[in-house]
Amino acid sequence: MFEFLMLIGGFFLYFLPIYISINKKHQVAIAILTIFFGWTSVGWWGALFWAIIGEDKPDDKCLPGV
């Protein structure tokens, strides 16, 4: 049972940058970086950093003139 919980926790940590980047402008790029290079520590930390500091998606309802 402990091994199963560790496996679930590992998957959660691996995909954490994708979860953080849900409302970010470059969500697809962060997801690709995480999936293909997340197994390296540099790729994972880079994706996490990008997800945290990345720009939010513009809200379509707040555009002027619409």
C-alpha cells in the first residue's frame, strides 16, 4: 500500500507544473516541456519556474471595446 501511495505522489509531483500552469498563457509549452524533459531535474525545475512566473491568460470578457 505504501508503494502505491508513493507512486501516486510521484505522478502528482511530476505533473505539478502542468497543474500550476492551467490558467497561464503558455500552458501547452509548459506541458510539452514537462512531459518530454521533466524526467531531468533541469527540465522539471524549468517547467515549474515557468509555470509559477508565467503570464496569466487574458480574460476575454475584459477586453476594451467588446
